[in-house]
Amino acid sequence: QVQLVESGGGLVQAGGSLRLSCLASGRTFTFSTYHMAWFRQAPGKEREFVATISWSGGSTYYDDSVKGRFAISRDNAKNTAYLQMNGVKPEATAVYYCAGRLSLSERLQSRPANYDYWGQGTQVTVSS
């Protein structure tokens, strides 16, 4: 069984920064064979894609709404993925979820249905 645990959420002022972390674990889980991604879901809205990173870290892909302000990264030695959020806007307020999918290609996916494992989410609130 794979477990993903997000942390780092909280309250931040508009224009500020926040870094989310996603720690992955599992008895037979090999973090370095998984693509990792961040999604978010605001109240009353569907879950939406934010960013994804390949197993090697060599490829990344962002939603246009966060490109240039957010950065996804990973540390395979620590089984952890990160989302650095800079210049946050009030519309970024949401529960942020970490997700993983087994893949050794560099082809990235942005649809939630393509991901096998999900964390419980961490709340990010941006005040204006």
C-alpha cells in the first residue's frame, strides 16, 4: 500500500510564498518509479491540475495559471515531492493534493484519473 502525506499548508497573504511537501511511503513502494503531481480543489469546484514532475525530475508540466510562479520538484532520496508557491493569489485558496502514478516514461499526465495514489490534502488559504 502506498501512502502520500502532504504538509506545509496554511494561511498566507496574497503575494507571499509557501512550500508544500509530499512524503511518500509504502512497503513495496519505489518513489523513483512514480510521476508525482499536485492538484487542488476549491469549495464547490472540481479538482484541478496544478503541476506534475516525471520520475527522474527531468520533465515538468504546469497549468497556465501557475506557470512562472509555482515550481514542482522532488528528492528521490527522501521520497518527497515539493510544490514551491510564489506570488500566491487569493484564487489559489484550495485543498492541495499530492498524487502519484507509476511510470518510467517522460510523458506527463494532467488528468486526475491517470493517477493511482492520493494524499489526504493540505489546506492553503490566501488572504487578500
